[in-house]
Amino acid sequence: MSASVSYLLQVNNLSCVRDDRLLFEGLSFAISAGEVLLLEGKNGSGKTSLLRILCGFREPDVGDLSWCGDALSDSSYFADLAYVGHLEGVKKELTVYENLKVALALGQAGSYSIMEALTRVNLEDFADVLVGALSAGQKRRLSLARLLITKNILWILDEPFTSLDRQGIALIETLMSEHCAKGGMIVLTSHHDLTLQGVDVQRIMLS
Amino acid sequence: MSLANAFFAIIKRDLVLAMRRRSEIANPLLFFILVITLFPLGIGAQPHLLQSIAPGIIWVSALLAAMLSLDSLFRSDFDDGSLEQILLSAHPASLLVLAKVVAHWLVTGLPLLIVAPLLAIFLGMPTNSLGILLLTLLLGTPVLSLIGAIGVALTVGLRRGGMILSLLVLPLYVPVLIFASNAVEMAGAGLPIQAQLNILISFLFMAVFLAPWPTAAALKMSIN
């Protein structure tokens, strides 16, 4: 993450319609390096839909997105992006280590090695365990470890604190603060109250 | 970040996964063997009839076995979110999809090639056409996997896509079936088969180069 390039995600006048229901319209925001955007709102208010639009899985019905001033498809956006969604995206028949190895092959090597990342999320003793044998909270830690081993600027997290215990939540918050301190940016949805030290948190309420 | 690295990582991952849930390999293979062994029982003591329809039997069974195995191609990745991660990768999605199809063919198509000569002898096929049978299977079954991938990619998001999948894919399988079984039949009669083989080769090249794009596009639509 070089300081010479200033990363910026801009969203302009975004609207989303799902099954003939208007979820949100006229949504505009910008996030730059070191910032966190927290999306809040009731169930079904379009938080996940917005994240999926940011990931490029859905096309916005109205509006446009840009990364460092360029349209997403013309920029390095997808190489700079990491997404952890409701689904963990890990195979339960593979071991923890094998799963991360595939994730590493799909992305660009980041600042942590696989073992360092596992140590960081307290899964170092589970490297050779099949993911099917892990608890829900451990699986969540594993999918978050994926963020550490690949080099990404923008983290998109959908309810990252689900099924984590109190230490787990504190750990993820620390990792998020560190990521922002290194010039990263995060968009997340959460029902949990966020306590990040020294990080600028924008809040958007979807209703 | 290397594309070849990602391509082979996907193949390796899918092969390891197939080894850990063996039913995926066993199911199509068992189906193939069962269908072919049932034919002599159904037809009765008419070895000449059996011999003359053997290429057709083997190819129709291979085609149905390939179709039966299709659903496993993207299903588990779709269900556990791995597919999102693969499509989100900065590598071209069509090539990663091609890697998945290659792994799938190695697991479900290659075993058919290995048992096919045995079953052909069992049906009394002339030995001079065994080599051609293998060659047509080698050229034809990858085409079945590649075309099938488009169909699965379109239907993976549907709860019960099985019926639609067969309707979508079967018509596209028919040309492969016609040329491949015809080649084996002609070879048995000692006639030249260069034309059929050339057509199968061109099918294969077309499928390798053209099928991954619509597959990747359809997967993107399905995870929406």
C-alpha cells in the first residue's frame, strides 16, 4: 500500500430496486484511505444489496461507482477488493491451511504469511484440521484470516461479528484499526456497536 | 500474482475435494457401467444385434453419465460462497471456470475412458474399433463437460434446475453423439473416419475457447 496513490471509492446517486421494491435511492458517499464506513439499518433495508453492488455482483439500477476516479471495470478495483459475506467461502472438506492456500493463489500475497495470519486469529493449532470440524466462530475467524494473507485495500465485510465471542470481536476490531492505519479502507454492516481507536467512522443509516 | 498459479491451484483444489468425497467420482462411473451391463440382459441372446448397436450404447451411456455428473460442477461452491470468492478474484473468471471444468472432466470423464474398452469387449465390439472408441471419447467427453458447464452455470441458482438443465444441454450434446458413434461404427466396418474425427476435434477446440466465457457470465448472473 504505497502512500503515493490515494485510494478513493466514490458512489454517486445510487439506487437499488429489488423485486419491485425500492431499497434505497439517491445514495452518495465517498471513502478514502484510512476510513471506515458503517452501514446501519433494519433487516431488509438493503445493506447486503449495497455491499453486493460494491462487490460488482449486482449492477446498480441507477447511479455509478468509481475507484480512484475511474470506472470500476477500468481500474484495479477488483484486485484491491476483499469480501467476506454471509457465506464463509471456505470448503469444509479442505483443511484450514489448504483453504488459505487457495485464497492466496486467487489473490496477491499480502503482509502476512498463512501461518502468521492463523496465529493472529488464534487458529494456529487448527492448520491441519478439516474446516468441517470447526465451530461457527472459528470458521468466521478463518474467513477473516483470508483478509490478512492477501493484499487488499478495500475490505467489504457483511456482518463480520456474527458468531464471534467477545475476544473474537475485540480481535477483529484491532485488525480493522490496523488495516486503516496502514491506509486501508473498510465498508461493513453490523448490528454490533463498533469501537475503533483513532479511526474515522462514517455512518450511513439505510431505511 | 500469477494466472497459471491460480489455474492450477483451482484444479488441485477440486481434485483434492473429489478425493475426499468419492461418491462424486463413483456415481457417474457406476451409472455408466450399470446401464451398459443391463443392455445384454434386456436384449437377450442376440450377439449380432448387440455388436451392431454397441457404439451407440456406449456413447449414449457416456452422454447420460456426463449429464448426471454435471450438477456437482458448481453446486457446492455456489452453496458455500466459494464461487463468490472465485469470481471476485482479479484473474479472468473464464479461465478459473475452465480450470474447474478441467478438474471436473479429470474426475468424471477420464474414468469413463478407462472402463470403456472393457465394456466394449463385453458388448462384443470388434477389436479394431476399440482405439477409435477411445479416441472419440477422449475428444467428445471434454466437449460434453464444457457445454454442460454453460447449462449448469445458468441453472445453479435454481432450486430444482435438473429438468431445465437436461432440456438446455441435451440438444447441444446431439451433434457430438452423432459424429462420435458414427465414427466408431464406420471404423468397425473398416471405412475411413477422418471427417468425423476432424469434426470432433473442431468441436473440442470451439468448446475450449468459446464455452468458458458464457459460463463465467452465467455464473455471475446466478450469484446475483
